[in-house]
Amino acid sequence: MKSFDPWKRWLWIIVLLTVGMGTGSFAKEAQRPNIVFILVDDLRWDALGCTGTSFLQTPNIDRIAEEGALFKNTFTTISLCSPSRAGFLTGTYPQLNGVMRNEGTDPDPSTPNIGHLLQETGYETAFIGKWHMKKGANPRPGFDYWLSFDGQGTYINPPLNENGVDFQKKGYMTDILTGYAVDWLKKPHDKPFLLCLSHKAVHLEKASSFIPAERHEHLYESVRMPEPPTWKNTLAGKPEWQRAAWVWGNRHGDWVKNKHLPVPETLPPPKWNEKLGGMLLHYFQTLSAVDDGVGKVFQTLEELGELDNTVIIFSSDNGFHHPSRSRIRSDKRTAHEDSIRLPFLLRYPPLVKPGTTVDEMVLNIDLLPSLLDLADADCPAHVQGQSFLPLLEDRDVEWRKSFLYQYHMEGYVPGIPGVYCVRTENWKYMMYPDIKNQTRPDLYDTLEDMDELYNLEKDPYELNNLAENPEYKPRLEQMKKELDRLLESVDSR
């Protein structure tokens, strides 16, 4: 009988020790990380303690950045719920995945979602929360566990669907979704997992107000805010549609009824009230239950011994124009910074040192290829985003210098026309095809067309439109050419 090779003995010892280091069978997958992706709704990039709003109490969300990475320049390619969510989950632009507007369709099967792709590599997958693409709450392919609701959902006593079964649950939506997420995490898992936790918060409730949890109803009532730099923006020198929206109203009925009213060249600046109140106060209060939920996810992963083997990502589907921070009469959709810029935080100790910052421009469509990269899985050739892992690993990589933003006008809200935009590190150019090409003369025939051009380095709040300044004509032409190139690259004509 052959004697046992001592080197093989040591090899087996190392293998056994490696397998024993994980909890349960997680280590069987060679330490491929678990993934928890937390997505909120309509959260501005700066509406967190760690991103600029000092009075906000978001310690659990901030912990992700403090113990991981803060991406300082993350953007959505379209600032609208359904298309942005499709971009996150498929890594593609609307021209490819087919989700151009809200509540119309799910992504085309030729652009499989991250659940599909990770399932194929041996992950267990769950989706909990707001889907909000094609109408209906029934389960979508790609997820082993499903808990969702139809459309925007409701904050109080929401109707839900669990794995195809409809029911109504008493309680507060954010807490309910967190509860289901925690319960799912605590179940036995013999594979690495992906959990998508997609909150309704902090979206409006039926376009009227934000509804905080009862325990947060008096939070921030004593807060005073300094006047934002954009508050006294009169919209002089800006496209006429922005002022028209204040005179005619955004919605279709008001817009058509009031089209005969003259549009002033400037709007008088309103008086600033430093005390938080109304919708703005409730917006911040509503976020607090999300932060509580992030804390419970942390606690659960710690108790399971899986925290440091789990990638935790926190982001929002799009930004938001606070009533107190912008003179643009809209909630989002436009290509201005408040609308397109996202919070994006990531914690994963094996890869990311605490307090890391990423300055490069990262997009919502970069999520899917990055998660596949983390899972050591191949990325399909059709994916239009790119993995941001090289940015975290400090590797030399050719990264984007510009990106395309777009929004396609929705008939019920003509006060916000469609826009194509190119943004670079320091410049932004916007044009409005619905007005320029008069695709809807019934809506826009009386409006003067005007592009927008901003030097973001000198004018980060986009107050001084340079599009019609002769001094910047060369820059304007350069940005137009770049926009044409980007539109061609996503097959948009």
C-alpha cells in the first residue's frame, strides 16, 4: 500500500479548514459573496447624512459608506421609476430592454435580469418590494422567492403578493418589507444568495404627500435649513417650457386649458422659509423607516455570521426636485443634477476599505455587470453598462468620459418634454426633441426652442445657461457631436 503523500495531507487540511470557516454551507461556493441590493424610490443623492444633509439621521445607511465606499458621481440614464429599474436589473438602456415609460412593460426577454443570470451561476434569488414595470403583482421570472405589490403600492395596510398568492397585510409598508427581507435572510440557504429589497419609500402616496411611520411623525420639526442656491432662480435665460409649466401647469388638462396665457421672461423669486414643513418635512421623515430597516438587515447578517461575506449596496431609482430646492416645476424626469444624480453606497470588506470614495461617473446600468463580476460570472455581450470593480480595486481601466441621459415625454404630463442630454465630468448639454422637432404641435407649437449648456465646474447648480452665448459656441458644437455619437451607440434615432 502506498504511503500518503504529506503534501496531499496538508492540502486536505487546508481545504477542510477553508470549508469550515464559513457558516453552514455558504463556504461550499468558494466564498462567492452574498448580495443584498437595497433600492429606494425618489431619493436625492444628497438626502443622506453621509452625502451632504447634515441634520438627517441616517446612521445605518451611512454605515455602508463609512465601512465601505461612497460613489460620489452616480447617475441614472433615465429619471423615471420603471425605466430606471429596468436599467438597474438588466444593465441596458431603454432602447434595448424596451421599458421606455412607467407601467407599460417588463424588460424584453432578450435582456435577462440579474436574478436570471445569477440563478444560472448557482445563486438563490429573492425579490421583495416594488417592481413597478408591467402592471400586476404576480411573480416575475428570475427569482426563487417573490413578495411584491402592484404599481406604486400604498404605505398603510398594503395589498401584497407572495409567490403568486394575493393578500393584504396590516401595518406600515417599509416595516413590512423589511420584515419579509429579514425572515428570508434567516431561512436556511445552501447557496450564495441575491436579495433585492426594493422599497416604496420615499415615493409620494397618490401624488399628494409622503407618509412617515407613526414613530417618526415629529422628527425634524425644529430643523432650520439655509436657503438653497437655486431658490431665487427666476428661470431667466432658460427654455420657455420651464416657465410655462409654472403658468400653465404640468398635467395635460391644465396645460391645454392654459396654453393661451402668456409666459413671462422671468419668474419672481419666492420668499424662503427656513423651517421645514409640509411635503419636504414628510419626505425626510419617511426616509427614517428605511434607515431603521437597513439597521435590521445589518443586525440579521451579523447574527448569521454572514455580514462580511455579503455585498451590501444602497441606491435610489432616481433623484428628486425638492419644492424648496429648485425652480423647475417637476418632481424628477429632467436632466438637471437634482433629478439624475443618485446616492450609491457599497460595503464589502474583502474588496473595499472603509471610507473609500469613487469619483468616476458610474451609472445605474453598471450594477448588473458589477454584480456578475463579483460573482465571478460571465457578462452577456449585449449589456451596455460596465463593471465598476476595477475602480474599487484601483486597477488601471479605461472609464467613460461621458454618458447619455434621456427621458421620453409622457402624454399625461406634457409640462416636462422629452430630453436628450450628454454629461461629461465638467459639462452638460441638453436638447428637447419634442419642441425642436414639433413632434406634438398640439402641445408645444407656441413655445420657443432653447437648448441648455452648463459648465458644472463653475456652475454646479446649473443657474447660468450658456447655450446661446457666442463665446461657448465651439463647446456647444462639441457637445452636440458627442450627443449624436452616444445616441447612435444605443441605436436611438
